[in-house]
Amino acid sequence: MERGRGNKVRFDPERIVMGGGATGANELITFCLADEGDAFLVPSPYYPAFDRDLGWRTKVQIIPVHCNSSTNFQITRPALETAYDQATRTGSTVKGLVIANPSNPLGTCLDRTTLESLVAFATEKRIHLVADEIYAATVFHPTTSTQFVSVAEVVRDNAADPARCDPDLIHIVYSLSKDMGLPGLRAGVVYSYNDAVVRCGRRMSSFGLVSSQTQHLLAAMLSDEDFVGRFLLESSRRLGERHGRFVTGLDRVGIRCLESCAGLFVWMDLRHLLKEASYEGELALWRVIVNEVKLNVSPGVSFHCVEPGWFRVCFANMDEGTMEVALQRIRAFIQGKAAAENNVVVVMKPPGKKRWQKDLRLSFKTVRRSEEGHVSSPHSPMPRSPLLWARN
């Protein structure tokens, strides 16, 4: 955790509670902090599985804090106040604020000023702040304005001012799934500055233990500091290179993305392609992209985005050749739409051998179909509870 944050902060091993990946860690901290019916504020657009991780078994409410493109989807104090006031007026007990930094799906980092404001807000309202920092070491091309700042740095620098920072209210969720590319090992942690939460978390962790064999393997790997250092540098370099090529390819066909500096994805703006500026229009476009263009993208509505027309596209889960195929399909799609609007007939070159016939393995374990029969991605709009699936 220290290495992934540039060795700017120190972490006490006695404050670490292990859980089954970030998914298990997020649920664990929610069980520790809230009771059934309590509420957590979560800035949107946010990771769709937060609804599952934070709410399905704990029965905690997730209340979006709506952010929009006018502020590049950055969290603002007025948006926080509005969401908090609306929740309390309807009788909800707000127990905390959950943030993802760097953000999924935006790929952006919160600056120090914003982080300090969030910590001050939590302290003032006497609610908990949970920072999911699972993408901490995926930052590429860091600059003064785009570097990752951990909430641990804010705690270190402001703990002496109890009016602005109460460490007992601050908690960090982390995992090796993204930074080290180890999602299958399910090794996540909760790091809390609150002694009572650490004690509670250790009791709760019995329901999501990380096996001794997994811990032994990870300890051996992470002890090789030379390997870890080279891995993180090379991963950052490759992410930056791939991000640049992908965003440039989209820009050439008139598609812009939110400026980002971290993560494995881009937040793509397709508002200009919507037939109508609504969630229905967004889902209609999404169905075309999935079923006809044959690209797996995630619509903004599944991230609780308030502006229809934004889509998350993962660029780091494919080889270079597959990425080029994806860009070609996007280019053909845009050219086809432009031609249709101008009544021009476009003759497409017959395709050669499909890339996936050689290099890709298809897995149907996570594929879901809607009532309309179309295939949806794991981050497609989904019901809030598995009970709804069972009833269908």
C-alpha cells in the first residue's frame, strides 16, 4: 500500500483487516458502520457493483450524489449538501460517504483540495468517509494536477485540527486486483483509523477469509521489492501508452472522452449520437453497439450517470490487435451513421478472418440476457437484488 502511493505515507499493519477482495472489504466495512435502513452517499457516476457490495446483504440505502459534465463530474460541496439534506428530510440516517479515488468509471483522481473538503464535510456531519483506492497505482503520466493523493495523506496533514479531520471517521478499502493484476486471488483489505472498527472488522472477517496459501504466496511475491517496483512502473507506462492510442483513435472519428489519468478505461461521450437525449435513447444506442457493432461497452445509466450518452470503455483488457479491431469497428460505425444521414451508400470491404477466432476465449459465465433477449455486459443495467432474478 505504501509503495503504490509513492511512499508518501505509512500504514500500520495492526490497522489492516483482510477480506475477500475489495468486494468483501466494502461489504465488511458497511456492516461495521451501518444498520439496516441507514444510508451512504456515493458520488455518481459510480461503480455499478457498489449497489451490490454495499447494499444487497446489509440492506443499506445507496443515495447518489449527482455530478455532471459541467464540472467534469467532480464532486462539489453543494452537490453533497443537497444529497445529504434530501436524505435527512426523507427520514434516512446518513452514516457515511463512499468515494472511489481514482474513479471508476471516470479514470480521474481527486485533487488534494477536494479530498480535504470531503474529509471536512464528513467531520462536520459526523459521518464516516470510506475511500476505495483500488486503482491507486494505475495512474499514468502523473503531473501536479493529475497525481493520485491518498486520503491517508489528508489524515496525516490535518489530524491535528479536529474541526477539519477526525481520523476515527476515515477508512480505506484496497485490493491487489487492479494495481498488481491479481483479481482472482481475492485479497482485499480494510484499513481503518478507528480502533473499534478494526476490532469489529476482524470479527466480521471470518465470513470472507483469505486463505493461508494465498497469503503466503502474496507475501513471497510482494517481498521482492525490485520486482514490485519494476512491475508498477511498467504497468503505468503501458497503461499510458494504450490510453493515448485509444483516445487518439476515438478522437479521429469525432468521439471525445473525459480527460483521465488513471484506471483501465475511458469515459466516452456519445451524446451526439443519441436519437433522443434520454435513458431510453442511451439504451437504444447501447443495444446497437453491443448487438450490431459487436463491442462490449457499459452505458452510463448503469453507473447512475445523470446525463444520458456517456459510456465506459475498457481498453486494458485486450491485446493490441484486438484494440485495433475495436477502433476499426467504431470507425466503420461512425462512417456508416454519417453516410446514412447523407443518403450515401457505403460499400464495406469484406472482412477477413475474425480476430477472436485465433486469440480470444469467450466465457459465458458472466453473460446475462434481458427480457428482450439481448446479451448484456456485467456492468449493464441490472436489478438491485438477486432476489429479483429469482422471482423472474
